[in-house]
Amino acid sequence: MIRAATGSLALVTLSLMCAPCARAQDASAWDKDAHAAARLIAGSANKTAGTTWVRAGVEIQLDPGWKTYWREPGDSGVPPTLDFSGSDNVKSVSVLWPAPQRFADGAGGYSIGYHGHVILPLRIAAKDAAKASSIHLKLGYAICGTLCVPAEAELRLSLSGNGGEEQTLANAELRVPRHLALGAGDGLAIRSVHREPGGAHERVVGVLAALAPSGAGFRRRARSQSAIRTRHLRDARVSPLWL
């Protein structure tokens, strides 16, 4: 009886020790810089419209008070660069961008990016879904506290499809703006967007409509006060962020 109990205890202990090991396979090691660190995380394999893909993400952790930039950094700043060319059995990588914040750049303008922590969701399609895939990322990004400095990370991760970070990645995707036709959606909706001159900078003017809880509708015009470059207007995901 004593031997049987001891064996069961050893088995349970071994199982508990292996659980975090299995989870660790869905995250790379952190590549640390002076004021930031980055790693890759992976979720489950999914299938949409006949295409199999794996949910993954680039996780960046910044020191308190530090920030990094969005794909369009605003009046100043440097957008991140993501090079996946060294990956194995990877057909394509789609990078999703969570909605950023706007902050003063200290020179009279505004920058666009993230404070503290961000996960850039990825959707990775394999060349051959029957074979294992791995991603190799060379990441370049700028980080800013009082001063701005460049940061780099070289990250590798095999894609098991086990889903160890699936919930974390699903939560990160909730921050990614969705494509919607003008006027579509429940609650607050963008009815129209146009550009007009505004002193030193052009403005994006949007007409919004929302349904109040009582059922009465209301409309208002919201004007952006930030400097929006012309190419921003071609991206429907960007314009609402400044309305």
C-alpha cells in the first residue's frame, strides 16, 4: 500500500512538472534590450475557407514610462520592421495591428503607438499543412522614454498548434479594428468620412451616428485635431481612430 501511494504521488508530481513545459513550447524565450523585451507566442491551428493557419503573436514588454510605435508612427517615430524570411514551411504571415494611442512627441507634434505592453497578433499559413512549421523573426523597433533608442530582437518558435497561448492571442485580437462598411455595425457607426483643409494640417471629418439606450438617435460631428497624412485616408481601419 505504501509503495502504491508513493508511485501515485510521483506520477502526479511528474505530470504537474510537465504541464508548464508543454506550455513553454508555445512561447519563445524573451529577447531583452535595455528597456524592452520581445518574444513570440503561438496558439491553435485554425481553418477558414479551406485555408489552415496558426494564430501567433509578437509580444513586446516595455519598462514603465516607455513606449513604442505603430505601423504609422505619426509626426515622429519609427515604425517596427518584421522580417520573417528565415521561417521554415511558412507561406505567408499576416500582421494585425491593435488600435494605438496618440501621444505628444515633445516637439509640438504627435506620435502614434503603444505604452507599456502590446501583442501584435499574427496569422501564419504553412506551405504544406501536413508538415511542421517554424517562424524566425528579425524584429526592429524603436522605444522611447525621455530619449528614443533603437531595439532589435531575433526570435524563433516552432508552431505546434497546441494552443498554449490561444486565449491570450484571442484577447489581443479584440483590440484590432475591424473593416466595416460605412454605416454598418450596431451602436456607434461612422456614416461618412471626408478630408478638408485645416490651417497647417488637413483634417479628417467624420459624421457619427449612435442609438441611445432609450431608442432615440443622435448625430454629431467629430473633428480630428491631429496631423493626418494623405495616405492614412486610404486605410478604413485608421481614420476612425482620430474621430
